[in-house]
Amino acid sequence: MAVRRIINMGHPNLRQVAKPVPEAMLASEEITRLIADMQDTLRDYGGIGLAAPQIDVPLRLAIVEIPGGPTRYGQLAPMPLTTFINPSIEVLDDRCAGFWEGCLSVPGLRGFVTRPQHVRVRYTDIEGQSVSLEQKGFPATVFQHEFDHLDGRLFIDRMDDMSQLMFEAEFDKYGPIGD
């Protein structure tokens, strides 16, 4: 398929609410190509999640692939590449934790964001089946981050303290602020 250009913070379409994917479109060549392009794009850019609005497609569709193993976020269980069509999130526990988030649409920056750590995700899969799954910890943060794109939000909108926004090079060199 094709690697698409990711639009960056400041592009007005990143701030738009995406439209639901119509059920009739699920098996279409257009959606199949879009998902394949998103997969190629995600892997080319080296991310773990990508929402359609990030490649300037205003549809409620996102993909997530979490590699397992040790990371800066702790030991993670792998999540295979999964497509989320018209997803929604329900917070199951208000207890929050924070992570230093980055974003392919906000290249070169990382910011500390606090989010609920136990959520239920409901979505339609690529076969048109309704799916529900619970996620805790870092994966819960990933879903909230990606699905925020579907509502025109970026991680910087969720930051409580803008002094905890840093360039990745300084983050890598000096570590998180406050540590």
C-alpha cells in the first residue's frame, strides 16, 4: 500500500471532530486501503497508534499495535495490530496515573499527561463485529490518546502543567522534569 504524510499540530483538520464510519463502508475497498495505508504509515513513522485524522482523513478509525517487553513505560504485554472503527471509551475507575506522552502529529515533543487507568473500549472491528475490551495502565492511556484524535484533541490539551512539556532530545538527555 502506501505511507501517508502525517499532518502536524497547527493543521486545522487535527482539531475537527471525525465522522463515524458508515456500516456500508466497512467492507469497501476504500476502507481496506485506508487501513493498509495506516498500518504502513504507523510502522514507517515508528509509532504505536495512529488515528485517521492524523493522515487527514476525518473518519472515526484508529489502529494500535503495542510491542511487548520492557519499555520506558515498564513491562508491557504485546497487543497485535488492531483496528478500531467508531470506538468509544468508558472510564471504569477514576484513579489516574501519568505518562510522558509523545505524538506523531506533535513531532519532537513529549509532555506529562494524567489519565484514568482503567477503561472499557467498545468498537467495531474490520469484520463489522462489535467488540468490547477492558484495558488498564499504559494501554488505557494509549487508547485515550488515540481516540482523542477522533474528537479533535491532542495530548497537549490534556496537560495540567505546561512546564512538563519538553523536546524529546532533552527528555532523552536529561530525563523527565521533576525526577
